[in-house]
Amino acid sequence: MKVLKLSEIKMNSRIEEDMEDAVLVQMGEAAEAVIEASLNRTWEDIEKTYGGIPADIKRACLMLTDHYYNNRGATSNTSVTALPFGIQALVKHYVKLI
């Protein structure tokens, strides 16, 4: 993972056991890829432009990872939605317009 650490994911999602560490890393990598693609820029570009990864982008990655952890299927029994609105709100002003 380029943005998140496993310990941050586990703390954010309140996970204490180690049984699912590999799955959490996979979900973290997937979340980072989705956020990076939605921004139309690379992590390297973001770090260069902002002097690191801004906290709100990191928060969006954590939120999406937690969303993946709690909704492991293509849909959930409680709702069928696109990315949670809060994630879009956190990253929309970093989107590189082409």
C-alpha cells in the first residue's frame, strides 16, 4: 500500500485480531486504487503537489477500506449504492481536470 498502513486500517475499523490481515491489505490496496483513479492523478503527483498525502485523501482511503470490509459482496442487504457520499466530498477538490 502506498497511502495506508495495516495498523491504521485496523485502528480505523476497530479490528484487533490478525486473522484477516491479508484481506485488509488487499482491501486497502483496492481502495487506494479507486481513490487514485477517481482523482485522475498518481500518488506521486499528489505527494509532489501537496508535500505529502493530504489528511482528507487518507481519510477517504480509510473510509473506503472500511466500507469494503463491512460490505464484502457486490451489494449489501441493507443498501445498494455507489461510493459513499462522504468519500466523494473528501476528495472532489483534488480531482485533476483534463
